Amino acid sequence: MNPVFLFQIALVLLTLGLSFQSMSGTNIGLFLSENTRLNLDTVLLIERTASYLLFFAAVLMFIYPNRPLALSIFFYMLFLAYTGFQLRSGPFSHLIFFTSAMRTGTPLIVFLLMTYPRLLENNVYIKRLLIFTCLISAATFMAHGWEAIHHYPKFIKLISGSFVNLFHLALPETAIIGALSIIGTVDILTGLGIVIYPTRYLAAWMAFWGFITAMSRITESGLGAFSEVLVRAPHFILPLAIISLLLRKSSGESKALTSS
């Protein structure tokens, strides 16, 4: 697996998801409505324009990846997280920079890889990129783990709705709360593990679990929530990139030992 390709695909899917989300409204629209003198029609026009621009950016990043677009998406993600933090729209909005770390970090990584195209040819820089990718992945997993341990109502709804839709089974809330405590603990330990001692097996688990949790948006709400899956593409693609970087690191170290 080519890590550059994985990071770029994660960015394309993320941007595509952001485009569809912007069409239906985001925290940016709410923030502008509450903190500026813009009327509702103007705010809706801004969101709709952003949606078209993001869709164009996703297509262009797939056909012709470039640095200005990657950097623009990075700043958009930062502003999106900032508006969510300022709005205090949920009980864990203070964690938003951590929960969105993988999504915010993806365009930044793509920008760096395009700025320094030979970065992956040097084992020192491979290690640094691996550390950064592990750190943002750990931030997202641990923040979500913290939310789960504290029984985030949104997670209770996701599990409850998914079990009803998939298995026609209504789980008691006490069972869901117990499961969330376990899930949250595992997420936090996984985040710690990928930073302290990253392995392919741990990264593979993160990819699997990231995919399951992303897909839970569809299993709970239906296909209309597909944009929620797209914006979470980094949650299961970045761990695959970690595996690829680990393999490159091992290969580089083997070559160094052979040449010496």
C-alpha cells in the first residue's frame, strides 16, 4: 500500500463528505447566524457556495492533487472545529479539536507530502510522519473513548438505532451504557498503544473499528447519512497508512543494516 495514495484518498472522501454536509448546513452557518449581522439567506448562500467549492475541490484533488487545495481544506477543517467549539453545541464540544484530529490532520499531511515529495525516501522523515499520524489518530480515538466512558447520548442513540435496524432488537439502555464503558476503555488504551508502541496489528484494529463506527451512522439513520461516513474516512484509512508507514520504516531499517 502506498501511504501517499491512502492519505490522498482519505482527503478526497473527507472533502466530498464535507461538501454534502455543507449543503444541508454546518456549524459554520450556525456560527455566522449567531455572531454576525448576516441574514439567513446570505448564510445559506455562503454554505451552498462552500458546498460547491468543496465538491469541486474533492474532484480536483482526485484528478490533480495540489498543495493550495490541501492547505485550503486544512484551514476549512480548523474553522469548522473552531465554530463547533465556540457554539458549545454538545456536552463534549470542548473536545472537538481532539475528536476531529484525524480529519483536520489529513489535509495537512497531504500538503506536507506534496511540498516535500522525497519525504518518504528518508527513514528519519518516515518516522516523523509515522509519529504525527499516530498522535492525531490517538487523539481522535482517546477523545471518542472519553465520550463513550461518559455515555455520550449520541453514542447511545447510534448503538440503539443500529441494533433495531439491523437485528430488530431493542437493547436496554443499561446494556448500552455498559458496552460504552468497555468500548471507551478499549479506545483509550488503543490510542495510548498506537503512540507508545505502534504495530500493524493495532493499526489494523483501528482501521476495522474506525470503519464500523463510521458505518454506524448509516445503520442507525439510513443511507441518507452517507456524508457522515465520508467525513470519517480518515478514521479507517489513516490506520492503513500507519501500517504502510510501518512497513516502509522496517524496509528502510533492513536496507540500512544490509548496506552497513
